Amino acid sequence: MKRRPFLRLAAGAAAVTAGCVGGSVTDARLSDGGAPAGAATRMAVADSEERDGAVSLSVSAAETYDHVVRLNDLGADPGGRVTPFADLSDRERGVVRAALAGGYRTPDPPEWLRRFASATPFVERDGTCYRLDDTFPTHRVTAETVAVDDVAGEIADYGTYRRAVTREDYVASGLLRLARDGGVELNYVWPALASFFETYDAARYHGDVVAFSVEVTDAGPPYAISGVEVPVSETVDGTVWDANDAPARTRRLVRRAGRARGAFGFDSAPPGLLANLREHRYVRLDGTFYTTYVETREPVPVSVAATVRDGRLRLSLRNDGDATLRLTSDAPRPFGVVRCRPADAGDATDAGANSRNPRAGHLLWTDAYADSDYVRTKGRRVESVANVTLDTTVPPGASVEETYRVPADLAAGEYAVEGSLGVTNAASEEAAGETTAMDGDGPSGTKGGESAGDEEDKSPAGNDGESTVRYRVTFTVE
């Protein structure tokens, strides 16, 4: 983590800066008027609109992190394809035991067994995953759009088709679309669908008449179910790093990153951690899968600073490099909706990537919220934020900043503001054929949908050369 010592400025202002690359950020550059160093940073706040009496505020630190990762919690079974052995019924367990012991065989599989085999591609037993294979008949369905006069048999209306493709609470309404797009293979045809195939030659489907045909492949009895041990990666169709055997320090960091909503920043990386995250699609720890995104791809030449004056906190980000940078954030530019939480609250919700969550800590108010086309406010409350990503261009040596009002009723103590910003070299992006968005908080320079609401986190940085800057600012209310 790049952090600067507590800077002491006169004229009742306090400033702290942090840089992602290097540490040389001049004190005067981010002071409120270039006052000489030497005075105490603690300041009396006298804002009659927001606070009764004088309250002391000070900024403790502004920090950026050397590494940023994003581990999204996917639960115990990301693909929903693995069934624990303990969750099976007695007769299903008997089938699995026989399959693993050499094979389960039957001359005439009942409907429940065909349904079970179709719905249970993998079983987990005593920490080991097994794939179940069967030799039951398969049905390949193909389809094409035709004229009504070309159909020799019965044509089903859409309601009849939809009832046929509905099984319990599962609706396979896209069956004909898939069949028309190249064919679809079914290893289980439930009774209503089998009757539909036998009765009709076509169906009315979204304005078209779609004729279909079904080819059955049947090796004949005896039918069998077999089981084979497979690596866990096969159950999720992707490489998996099993971190359960990793050193304790690595496991602790993975757990912390997995609990964080949004990006997670840290400094010293345990040996092998970043390489394993880059080389695998998932990491698995304590029975839970996480996606693996390493979002700091290269050093980012920016510095983050914070100052306080008159009950307000000012955040600044400066481009310390020699190329124009493009920042991406939630609305409004440049930091999104900013909130603070008690500094000792653990791994805080991402104030940038999750600023659409109106319950994530104490709101720090700026009139930019009310002025934004993408933020809905009521009084000095943020009710919702549109799901958009906004761009801000920052030339070399330039800064972007915003000033926030600290809540009047904030209890004494230390608080933290945490956030994330995407950073891209604009010149490299343009050379690759992309465009750099204009500044401002209107429709120009936006990405994403217009839906407003409360959202878990935003998508990880995905463009080549794009990195994520993760920052943390702490301040004290006395």
C-alpha cells in the first residue's frame, strides 16, 4: 500500500495523499491555498446548517493498494449440477452405490429413474465428485420454419406447445428455437412432451409455423448407469484452484476477498496467490467457489488525496503519468455515491462499485447527486442510482475532485471511505480502435443499462490494459 505520512497544513486545512505508483506527491499541490506546513491538522468545524457547535475533524490517511482482486461468491455449486449424496432418496442412493460399484443395470428403466439420471449429472460423496453416465435412449430434435400447407399432420397452437414443454416448475419454452438453430439432444423426454411429439408435426411459435422431427437413438436393454470419479473442474466447466491446502495466510486473504462486495485491495501478496488466481477460472475454499479476477494488471500512475475544511471532505485523484487516462465509475463522476463506515467495521462494502446500495454506510452528501441524470434523490438522501458506468478523461498532471458534506449526526470516532475506479490508458485504448468518452454527467460517455436500484457489484475490469484502483481514506470525528 502506498501511503503518505500525516501532512500538517496551516489555515485550518488537512490533506493526505496516496499514490499507486511512486510516492512523490507534493504537499502544496493538494492544499487549500498553498499554506505552509507546520500547523496542526485538527480543525474546528463551525457549520450551523449541519452541526450544533464546534466539532473537530481530521484526515488520518489516504491509501491505495498494490493489488486488487475480485472474488465473487458463487456458493457450493456454481453450475447447479452437483447433487450431494446425502440429499438423495433411499432408492436413488441405491442406484448410485451400484453405479460406483461396477454399474447399475435394468431391462426397463422406470420414468423416475430416467428423470433422475437426466437431472443428476454429478454426485458428490465424501468430498469426491463422480459423473453419472447412462445408456438410456436419447432424442434429437430438429426443426425448421415452414408454410402451413407444407405440414401434413396436426399443428399445435402455442399454448399447447408451452404446456408440453413445462415440467413441474421448469419451462423449456426455447426448445423449438434450439431445434431450429441446429438441433437439440434430450436424454429425458417427460410424458407430456412425448405425447406432444407423437400427436403433432409442427407448432405455432412466435408468429411462425415450425415443423419438427424427432430421432431416437436406443441401444436396447439392458440399460445401465455407471459412475466415474472426476476432478471438480469438470463439474463447473473451468479450471479450479483448490485453496484448502494453501498456507494459512493465503486462506485468510481469500476468505477476506470473498466476503468483500466488489473489489478487494491489499498490499503484500502471499507467494503463488496472484499466479493461481490468474491461471484458474475459480478458486474453491471451505466448500465455496469464487470467481477469480485480478484487476490490477500493471502499475497505475495515479494518486488519491483527501482534505477537510468546514465540515466537508474533499477527495482528489491526480494523473501522475505522462499519458491521458480514462476513469470509469458509477454516477456521478468521478467517485460515484460516496459513503463512510466505521473504520474498524472490517472489510467494508465497496463505496464505489456498490454506491448504488442506499444502505451501505453513512452518506456523504454533494450537490452533484441531485444534479446527476442518473441519481434519484429526495432532500439530501439518495434513493437510487442508475446502473451505468461513466467515463472521465484525465490529462497528464490534471486532477479530478469532489467535495462531500460530513453528516451532522455522525458519532465521534474514526471512519473510512473506500472505493474503486477503473483506469485505462486512453491513448492505448484509442489505438486499439475504441473511443474515449467525454467528461460530464449526461448521456454522453455512459455504458450499461438505465435500470435503477440496489445491486451487488459491478462487472470486473475486462478491457485489455484496464486496471482497478482501490483506495481507502480514513478520517476522525471528535
